[in-house]
Amino acid sequence: MCSSISRSKVRTSKFYKAMQRHGVGNFEIKLIKDYPCSSQKELEVEEFKYIQRYLAKGIKLYNDTIEHRNHSTEYREKMRQVKLTRGNVRFESGTNRWIFQWRPECKVCRKRGFSVNKYGEEEAKAMAYALQDETFPIH
């Protein structure tokens, strides 16, 4: 444990409480990527990209961004910009399909749907996120 962090702060952290609530055995912490960055915000944007990628693959995650949605207005705006630059994936209940929607540079909004009836829930969702990654690769 870092010497600058007291035990009382660790025991009251959101992550510590989540581990108590869900069980320590349900958590795994691993380094996905060593990402050199110049600011906390830059790092959070990169983290958000990975969260989207893992959720699209159906991998269960615990992340404060997902669990509480209590980030600052500035942070949420930054995340919205990431979504705008990569398009967005959503479920359209009226047509029962997963949609990938994006706007090519200076062009009209485009979208492509994947039917749950034709491909199944998980496959249709995975196909929409795969098209997003193909259209806007994450480096």
C-alpha cells in the first residue's frame, strides 16, 4: 500500500466498498495497456475506450464510470466527444436491432443495423461494435 494513502481512506473508497459488496473473489485487477499520457483526463478518455470495447464483448466490468455515473460535467462532455468521434452503438427496441450510427466528415449521419431476430442478441450487438471498431479503430 502506498505510504501516502491511509488505511481509513482505503477502507472508505468506492472500490473497497464495491469489493465488500460483490466479494473480493469477483475482482481481478490487471494492466491492459501501459499508456503514457500528459493528463488524468487523457488517461480517462483512453480508459473509456477500453470500457466500451470490453462491454461490447460481454466482459463484465466494475468501474466507477459504469456503476455511479458521477463524474464532473467536464468529464462527461469529454466522453461525449469520444462517442461523437467514434459514432455510437445502441439498441433500437422498435426495430429489435443493434444500431451503429456515425457521421463521416462533413457528411450526413449514417447508420447500420443488425437484427436480433436474424443474428441473436449477443451476435447482433457484437457485430455493431465490431463495425464501430473497423470504422474507427482504437489505436
